[in-house]
Amino acid sequence: IFSFVFHFIFAFNSFFFFPHHRVRHRRLRAAASFTGALSRRPSRSPLISVEEKLQKKKKKKNRKITKKIFVFGNFVFAYLVPFRSYDSLFVLVAVSKLLMRRSHARSRVKSKSDMDPIKFQIRSGNRASSSSSTYTLTKSISKTARSNLLLTVASIASVLGFLFVCYWIMFAEGSRRGSLRYSVVIDGGSTGTRIHVFGYRIESGKPVFEFRGANYASLKLHPGLSAYADDPDGASVSLMELVEFAKGRIPKGMWMETEVRLMATAGMRLLELSVQEKILQVTKKVLESSGFMFREEWASVISGSDEGVYAWVVANFAVGSLGGDPLNSTGIVELGGASAQVTFVSSEPVPSEFSRTISLGNVSYNLYSHSFLHFGQNAAHEKLWGSLVSKDQNSEPTQQGVFKDPCAPKGYNHLNINTQKHLSGFLAEESKLPASFQAGGNYSQCRSAALSILQDGNEKCSYQHCSIGSTFTPKLRGRFLATENFFYTSKFFGLGEKAWLSKMISAGERFCGEDWSKLRVKNPSLEEEDLLRYCFSSAYIVSLLHDTLGIPLDDERIGYANQAGDNIPLDWALGAFILQTETSTSHHAASSNRHWFHALFGNDSKTLFYLIGVPILMTVLVCLVSKWKKPQLKTIYDLEKGRYIVSRIR
């Protein structure tokens, strides 16, 4: 906008001011030449010599060429490039051309003969005294200099005033608030609800992200939104606490411009649609009254495919491959509590129901993305307990109501377990009365049990190959980052980021075979339920990555991490923020190029008034100043000669 306004003023000045200026003085010179031609005194010197005419003609031609070059270059920059430092050159050109207008009109000269005055004679009755009756109209050099100085100061003041107004309208408000913008994303997960507060900047029409310091903050509260299935109104309490956390990190003046979105994931997807809607209605009321910018459609339950795509975006942003060659991108494998996500660029054809295409800049990515609901770590562990007590399993209890759990460390007994409590919705009907589980501590059997869970329904596969259940899964290619429970398990066992799966097997065998009492002593800070899961988790990870997805045990393509790059969290919510911000910014830029007038003014009548009214006002003021003390023509009738004589009064 800033560049466009200056280009408009410059073009207006070039097309309208200068032609009018030249026409006016051409008429003056023509009138003066006509007067001299009619003079009966042959001794009278011509008003304008031939040499002077040629010089002026040459100067006029040079000015024309110069003006055309400046105008052409000006409009090339105006429409092809945004405002840059070299646009300041055109600002100076605009000012200089305003000053050139006056200097061309009345230039200072050294002598009266060079000042091009129009001399006329008033004849008296005595012809001999004609020389004394000749009146030469001149103007003092000091007065001319003073007028030029005043005009120069007025022109500069007008332009500087206009610059200040433009700066105040377009930039001062933004500078006062700071160029930092904010956005809020709420992740409604299965185990808890986490709010993310992002700060970012727009530079050269592109967003700049820095997920650290004051530009990023998060807070997680337990339990997740799905825990309020029986009491939807209870979800508002934790959500209001999260909103207050965001308000404490965003300046109050920016609240109305900060978008807040709530995206619920697998935990909510497990609930019935009617229950989902009740919980969402409660969250919408809280967000509508939060003071942030919110629309009703911004609170929703996202699909597992979306969750996988968002995780892939932040992973590639963190490692620096986002926007590059698709074949050099990094895949993502997430192991959450209720679901697992696999997303990567596949080299083989992918059915449309598993294919997602996203565009970032000039690059398009064709992704395989799928969320395997009920195959998260917690959900799979509950499936294991359900399979142990299921009538369909061949294993028999060691005694009445007591079942052997191969995924529990030796020496651990979990008695009178209420399977209805541990088995969520979809398995509740398969559960029996409260049962007891006896620890088996057998890693191999636990791994086999995990594999049977992953391959359940494999016989119903209608695709070329299915790795997990009856769902199509292409062969993995390229590098991968394994996040969430992959990382937590690897960290617990002290494995490196690039540890082989074979090391995971060794660590799991040691843990499952060790006595429970010793494990409690070694890990006093962990809850019993969390510590118990690591035996199953180590077996489930190997079964998922190696036995199911086909990653070799000694393959270093897999990295276990929850952060990458410059310690950027590999959280799908960050990917959602990146993708939405990039898309909206690109769409806005493209819309601005196609519909520049609407993008420039929009529906803001105040902006329209300033951007059109102020330049017109400045132009009128400059015109008035330039016409102040302008050359005036005076016509005198010579009674003796019987003709009119035109003179210029300075």
C-alpha cells in the first residue's frame, strides 16, 4: 500500500503537472514571439535567439525522454515488486520532480539579457525620446530566490507531511502493538487437554515461526475431554483454566485478533456423535466468551488422517525439509494413547481413501496418511486384557477367575481387576466379571500377543497388502521419526535417538523378567500403572515397527524423538498451526494479486478515505503553492501602433 501510494502520486505528477506547465509556457513564448515579429523597429533584438531556441528544444526533448523512462520504470516496480529499500529512490524522484517543475519554470540567471524579459515600448509624442520611453519589466534576483526557496520548502513539507500520514495510518498502529501476531490451538487428546499459544511474524508476505521463548507456550490438564462423556458441563472448568493461561501470555490489545481453535482427537472419536456434540457445545460457549477471535466451526473433532498430516508437517518443518523435494521428506509414526498414525510420501499408488495432497509454496506432496483407531498403546493394552478373558481365546485360567498376563513383570499380581473399567466402550461387552491377572513376565509371549492384536482382521483385507488389521499400508520408504510413546519408552530404557530395535528387545526382556519389587525400588517416582505398561510397550513397539511394518531390527532410519531441529516439539498441533497459517497467508497473497483493489481497500471506508483523500488533498496543496506568484501575463494596447503588446509581469 505504501509503495502504491507513492507510485500513484508520482504518476499523477508526471502525467498532469508537467504537460500543463509546458503548454502554459509555450503559449507565453508564442505570444512573445508574435509581438516581436510585428514590431516595426528592425533594430530591435529578437526576444529569443535561434541558438537559445535550439537549446530549449533539446532540453525539452531530454525532459520528455527522462520522464518516460522514470514513469515506465516506476510502474514496472509498482506492479511487479513489493515495497523494498529501492522504492525510497522513487520517493526521492517524486520530490525532485516537484522541485524541477519550479526550477524549469523560472531559473535564476546572471544578467538581464539572459533573463528573457519581454520588453515593450510605450511610444510618446516625441520619437526621439523613444529610448527613454522603453520600459523593461524585470524582477530582482533576490525576490526570485526567495520565492524559489519558499516553494521548495513548501513542496518538501507537503511530501514529508504525506509520508507521516501514511506511516501513521499503515505502520504506526502496528508498531505500537508490536509486529508479533498470535494464534491459539487447543489439543483435545485422549489423556488430557493441552493448549498451545503461538507467536509469529509476517515478513515479505510469509509467516516466520519460532517455537521458543515468548513465541511458544503450552499447558496440559488432565483428564481429556472424552472423560466428561457423562458430565459434559464439567469440560468447561478445565477449558476455562486453559483460556486464562493463554490470556496471560497474549497482550490484551491482541485478544480480538487472536484466533483460537479446538481440535479433538482419538479420545473424542471413540464417543458417540451425540455425546461428542454435547461436549463440543460446552467448549464453544467457553471459547465464544473468551475474548479471542472464534468461529463455531473452529471447534471440532478432527479425523485421524488430519492428525497424521499435521504431525508430518511439523516433523518436516523441524528437520528443514518442508517445501523441498518430496522424496527427501521425513515420514512420521505416532503412537498415542487411543490411536496410532502413519504418514509419509509413498512411492507406490495409494487408494484415494488413504491419500492426502497438500501444497506448500510451489511444491505438492502426495501423502499416505491413516490413523489406526484402537491401536494406540493404552487401547492396545486394554485389548490385551480383553483377549485374555475373552471366550474366543484358547488360553485357560490357571484357576477359577485368575488369568496369566505375559506382559506383566514377574512378581506382580493385579487382583480383582474390573475389566469393565479398563475396557473402553468397544470392548466393554466382551468383558467378564472382575478377574485377577497373574504376572507371566515373558517378553516373547507378550510380543506374540501384541502381534495378534495388530493383525486382528487381517483376513478381511481387500487391498494388495494390509499390515495393520484390514487397512491398506504401503511399504515404508525414507527416514522416519517415531514420536509420543515411542519416545517415552525409548527414553525410559535409556536408549539413544537412533537406537536399533534389537536394543529395544534386549531392554524389554530385562524389564519383563525382573522382579516387580526391584523395579519399584528403582523407579519410585513413577505411578504403578505407568511402570507396569513398559513391559507391554517395549513388546508392542517391536511388534508394530518390525513384525508389522517391516522395519529391520538394525535399521537406523527410525529416530525416537519428541523434538527435532532447533528443539521444536513434534506435536501435531504445531503442524496444524503451521499449515493453516501458511495456507491462509498464501491465499491472501494470491487474492491480493488477483484483486488488488479489493485487497488494498476491502470494506474499510476509513482506509479508502485516507488513501484516496489524502493524496488528492496533498496534490491540491502542491498545486496552490506552485501557482502562488506564478508568471502573470499583461496585455497593453499601443495607441500609436494600433496593436496589443503582451508582456509578462514577474
